[in-house]
Amino acid sequence: MIGSTKRDLSIEPPDSAARRSTPAAGPALRRILALAVAALAAAGTLLLGLGYVSFAAGIDAQEPTATPRTDAIVVVTGGAQRIGDAIGLLGADRGARLLISGVNEKTSREELAKLNPASRDLLNCCVDLDYRARNTIGNAIEARRWVRQHGFRSLLVVTSNYHMPRTVAEFAHAMPGVTLIPHPVVTEHLDTTGWWYRWATIKVLAPEYVKYLVARLRSLVERDPENSRLSVITGGRKPVSSKPAELLGPAAEKRSRLPGHIRHEG
């Protein structure tokens, strides 16, 4: 054509149109990814919420009226009522022996007897005190050692009702061959029936639910909690004291103060 130049007659390469469309495809892809992430987050939140509802609604609001007999009883410390109920179960012949797990190092057998004067004879003959356990994982580890020592095959597990799911999960993981019978203790300080509207109850149950989930997930990837780094990470410290059992408790402290006795730190 007359008056046209080479520039006017030049034909744009096909790939240039594709390059112009690429920037438009980028934001669209990012929007799709953002929607997918949001959908996954919403689904995860929904599942957690439904899990919490199932967890909280399944917590026993009343103590059992009938308790079967087992080989032995284990109570996890955390309240005087737990220990009192466990000693009462021992006196009712619901088990041949009782382990009180997680006892404070300053609490002696005599102090427990003063709190439960009618059970002094039981405390002296049929109760063992565990000073080594530092958390629920440690309770399970020390209970397993005790069970193996005595050859028990069934346990009555005593702890607060809101703490029972995690305790049973930890005990079952540590002792898969032992039959566990829960005996939840209900206190008047926490109304678990208000799990969906009482803030005081939610503040206790929500963290407990998270800990329960962690315990269940951890049990899927570890064989033995006693030799697991995850037990240390999730519990915030080693589940049991590094000191030998004979060096813990008021009796050991009293022995260490006797003349001529050399105390060795573990």
C-alpha cells in the first residue's frame, strides 16, 4: 500500500498475545489458591468445633453409682477429692492395691493419713506413693512400672471427669494390654454441663480438649512414651523425675539429714 511503512506492515508474533494474557492469569490463580486455603481453614475449624462438642458433651457429669472390681486402683493427683474417692474405693474392695501417682515431694504418708484418718490402716498396708510423675504422661509411665511390678491386668483409673479422656488415652497408650475402667470424680467447682455457655467451664475444657488431641496424635507416631522426645516437647519437660524413686519424698529427705548420711543428687 502507498504510504505504508515496514512498521505498519509488521505482524505481531502470536506469542506476544500469550504474554499479555499471562499477568491476568496470575491474580486469578492467586484468588483460587486463597479460596482453597480459606475453605480448608473453615473445614478445619468446623471439625475442631464438632470435636470439642463431642468431647465436652461426652464428659460424665455424675460419678458412677456402681464400680466393678479390678486388680488395682490408680489415682492421678490434682485434688484432695480424687485421693479421698480412691481410698474409699480401696476400702470398698474395688481393687487390691492403690497407687497415688504424682504426689508432691513434700507430702508424706502421714499427712495423707491426717486428711483421711479413717483410712490410716489402708494407707499403711495397701497404698503406694509415686513422687516421680510430673504430668499425665508421667502418671501413665509410673503406673505401667507399678502394674508390671505387681502383675496387675486391670486398673480402676480415678481422676477428675474433665481430665479422664486424656488420662485414659495416655494409660491405654502406655499399657495396651491392661483393661482400664474409668472412675470420674465430679467436683462442685466445675460444672461440665455448662460446656457451651459457661466461660469458666470453657476455659478449662477447651485447653483440655487440645491436650487430648495432642495425646491421641502423639500415640499414633510413637511406640513408647518413656523414650519419646515428643513426650518431652508436648509436656514441656521430662514426664518423670530423673531421680530414683528412693531419693524422692519426705522420708528420703529425712534420711538424708541423718548424721553420717551422705546425700547424692540424682
